[in-house]
Amino acid sequence: MPNSTRPKRLRRRVLESRPVSACIRAAERSLGPRGGDCLVVAMFHETLSAERFAAQLDVLLEGRQVVSGQMVVDAFAGQGELPANSLWITFDDAYGDFYDVAWPVLERRGLPVTQFIATGFVGSSPAAFWWDRLQSAFKHGRARSVEIPLAHGGTTVVSLSSRGKAWNRARAEIKQMSHTLAMESVDQIIERLDAPDGIVESRVMTWDEIRKLVGRGLEVGGHTREHPMLDQLTREAAAEEIAHGFEDLRANLDSVLPVFAYPSGQYTQGVMESVRRCGIDMAVTTVNGFNRVATVDPMQIRRVPIGPLANEAAVRLRLLMARHGGA
């Protein structure tokens, strides 16, 4: 997507510049450490290189002590206490690069990590997540414009002179649709983009790979079966998706953490109740922020999203922003 990567590259260059990096470090020093029962939950999806991931971890680990998901579960259940400035490392979606790139780095450092898995996609190669398929189609499609269905009815024609903007518009609309309509719309847009098939570059881990890592210490939590936007389902359908995901995990793995991650970070009060009916009392969001164990709602734990390309300055900036979004 050449004409959509320039703004991202410019942002990265700005963050890598000495003046901006110096300002971020000065802000860190002026604010000082945030202690007490503060829990930072790092959220990753994909990792592109061991070197970049290790550098991201170096920043996250400054003044923080990594804790396991089980320690977090115990703390919220009143069965233990977390150390000051705790860091919980989490991944969503079980992409294959976790097995190939991230896990070796974490294992060498002896760091616990929790992976939230949408079970219906395990072993898919290339990855069959709708956003991967759609983004790849926007990147490689031969069309010059595309008709995008709108969440509240009708359609709009979007020029592909800026494929990144068009992709973001389509993704935003799809996230507000019912699951069935959303998946139909994804297929329609991909067809209209006239993109070649099978060009998604990522894959999802297999059950054998996941079992191997669980045997070596990986923690696993629920993320539904089909990764729908739960706030766009009926309460009954949402409850089934959540339950089926945990059923699949327990059928394939010896150990499953009683924690859930909302797909795409979308949830409602009804969704939270559906999670609780599955016997799960902890859930993580995609909301950027820190957490105070004494005050945060365990069904709305905030995380700090770290993208695969984020450099040291970008991670520091994300952490600074998260301090103002604490709960």
C-alpha cells in the first residue's frame, strides 16, 4: 500500500528524531515513576522482528516487574498481591510470528506471557481474519475505486488514490455492522477490489504449536471462536461465541486461564454479563490506560497497545498517554 505508508513513515521518523525523543524522556523524568498497585498490561498482536520486539520489551521493563496472568487472576480474586509497577504481557489472535519470533525472545528472558486465541482460526494459513483479508485486498486490488457498504444502510464510492484512508473507512463501517452483514460486506468489497486470492502474508498458530508452548509455560485465555464484534450480536449469540471459544480451548489444551479478551475491543454491559455467565470474572479491553487493582473493574482491564513497528520513542509515548487513561 505504497501511497498509504508515507504518513506512517513520517510519524516514525519524527518519533525517532533526537528533539522528540528528548522531549519524551524529559516528560518521563518530570512525571516520575507511577508506583503503588499500578498494573500495566501490554497488548501485542504481531511482531515483525526479534530485534524490534526485544527493544520494545526493554522499554516496557524499565522499573517494572513482569507478572503472569495467573498472578493477576489471583490478585483480583483476593488471593495474592501484585508487586508495585507490575507488567502483564499479552498477545491477541495467536499469529504465527508469535511462535517464530516473539516466544523465543520471551523464553530466553524467562518472561511469562498470555495469548488470547480465537479458536476458529487456529491453523489457518494464510490467516483468515477478515481484517487481514480486507487489508490485503486494498493493498493489492486492481480497482481504482470501490463501493463500500455503510453500517446504517446504503453505500458510498471511495477513491483508491489513498488506499490507507479507504481501508480505514471500510474497517470503521464493518465494525459497526451485525456479524453476518459484516462478513458479507467484507466478501463484497474484496470482490469489487479485484484483488488476487491467497496473498495474506500472516498465518495463525496450529494446535500442535500452541500445545507445545503451553507445555513450556505459555498461558492461554479466551477470545471467542469466530472473533465477531460482540456488541453487534444478540446477547444469546454473544454468549454462545464466548462459551464455544472456551470449550475449544479446554478440549485442546490442558491449561486455560479464566480470562477473556473482547474481540476488536468492542463490548457492552450485556457482553460483560455473557462473559460472567461463562464463569469468567476477568476481561481485558483495548482501551489505552493503566490499572489500579483496588479500583479498576476486572471486566474492563485496560491495556497499552504496542504495534509491531513501534520504536523505543513510540512505546515511551504510548506509556505516557496510558498514564492519563488509568482506571
